[in-house]
Amino acid sequence: MKVGMVGLPNAGKSTLFNALTQGGAQIGNYPFTTIEPNVAVAQVPDERLEAVAKTVKSSELVPATIDFHDIAGLVKGASEGEGLGNQFLASIREVDAICHVVRCHQDAGVIHPDGRVDPLADIETIETELILSDYEQVERRIPRVGKQVKTGDKAAAAELEWLEAVKAALAQGKPARSVPQPEAAPDAARNLSALTTKPILYVANVDEGDAEVPEGVAAHANSVNAGAVAVSARIENELAELDPEEAAEMRESYGVEGSGLARLVRAAYDLLELITFFTAGEGKEAVARPLHRGATALEAAGTIHTEIMEAFIKAEAIGWAELVEYGGYVAAREKGALRVEGRDYLVQDGDVITIRV
């Protein structure tokens, strides 16, 4: 899953990205149109994986991961090409969700492009550019769909009606996600690929020692049904270079509880509406596997391997806490806690699943 990191220049986006990279992440180049943003592959913290692995005596732990794409800073006028904005906006279209880093700290040594610290104004600048870009996208899409409508295509007619509603919403400064997708044209949103349909996580880059999202940012996030988390990018970047014990001592000295990076990664994972199921066996890998909420056992099998999905017979499932409580599969099976489920079973967060083929 891909999360694009955006923000104004000097918002702390690159510092935060570097912290993700130094915190045990892998880094590489990932091609996007004419530019190549870096990618940090960050592990999703999950204490359940270690408990499952220890219980069934797995040989190795393989955590779930999220790809964070470092997209160059946007500026006012990006939708019109300012600061190579068109290329950067194209990069955002390729991700599944947006991580919007907002400067909230008061460090006078970091220059703000507009000469002031105003988180809500910064949010408005970025979101205005996204809306303007989407408006142009809609205007280009409408004539194409209009031609399909003339052939009697009912799905195209539904899509055209939706596009007109989206255009009106964008003209009022509202995101495309505010217009419900048409049931008669299920591919409409994918065809448009609007930036403002993507879920957003606001990352408030706060002063050292702060752990709360500023009230104004939190209120705005709530008003647009977005997530929000507070992180000090500078502190997390410093902590990422230390061993765990030193990092814990330094956090205590700053009065910060827990890893800000862990909160960020976890929030991004939740933003994508992902759950985790586990596969584990004695002497085998214990793997945390991301899955969309509401997915079936058959779809879970497909995330392991397409051949396993095709040969699916049944799934043996048990909640991770039950498995740990019983001390393994044998005891859980004897107690009747290990369930046999069919392909339509809705996987629950924390399920430990064995697919039988």
C-alpha cells in the first residue's frame, strides 16, 4: 500500500521521511512520470505478531509494511505548473492515501515560505491546489464521457451525472469525496483518479515535547473525516538513529510517551482501512498480512498466493489471543477453539489463519 507524503516546503516532510528511513526502513527509487520520489518501506508495529510467533515456535517474524513515498514539496500555483507542480501532482495520483505534513512548531530557525506559522492556512494552500487540479481533470473527463452517453451507454450516463456533481462541489471548494459514488457507474471514481477522493492523514509537525494535535488542525481533520496525529519530525529523526534503550531515555527526557513514528505508521495503516491476519507455523515464518476490512477468507488466501486462492478448500481460523491463551494449535483444536471456515468467512482483525488446499 502506498502513502504519499505531501506538504509545503520546510513543513518537515523530508525530515520525517528520513526518520522513517533510519528507523529500520528500506530505501529505493520508485518511478513516477518524470520524477523519482524515494520510498521508505516502514514496518507496521504490532505486538501480536511476536506473541503468535513465540506461541507456535515460528522461525522468523515478517511484519506488515507500508510504502511511504516522499513527494517533493508543493507550493501555491502547483496546479498551474508552479515549482514543477504538475509532475508532483501526478505523483500523488499514484498513491492510495495522502499523508499531509503540516508545520505546527515555532522553530524560528526554520524559514516558512510565507514568513509565518499558520497551520490552517498551509492546509488550505495544499488542498486548494489539489482541488484546482481535480477541477481541470473533471473538465477534461466530461467531454469524453459525454460522447459515450450519446451511444446509449447507461453507465456512462450515470458517470456523467456524477462528474457534473463533482465539478459543482469542487467549484465550491469541496473535495470530490464529498459526492457519493454512483452505484450505476462503479468505475467512475477510478476513471477520474481525483486527488481529493483519497483518504488523508494530517501529521502535525509539533514542537519537541508536544504530543497533541493542535486544536485547529484536529477540528479541521474531523470536519473532513480525516485522521490526525502529532509528531515532532526533528526529534523522531534524532531518535531513529539511537538504539531502543537510548531512544526510550531520550523520549522520557522530552516527556513524550511512545514512538511518534509508530503512531504515524499505525495511523496510516488504519487510514487505509486495513486489518491484519497472521499465518504462522512451527519452524516457519510468522507473517502479519494486511487485508482490507470486510474481505473474505478466499481473498485472504489470494494475498498469500494466487495458486493457494485457486486451490482453496477451507480455512482454519482462531483469534490470536485465544491461540496464545491455549498455547498453540494442538490444545486449541482439542478445546474446539480452532474453527473451520469456508471461502465466504469474513476475516477478523487478529485472526490466525491456516489455508487448506
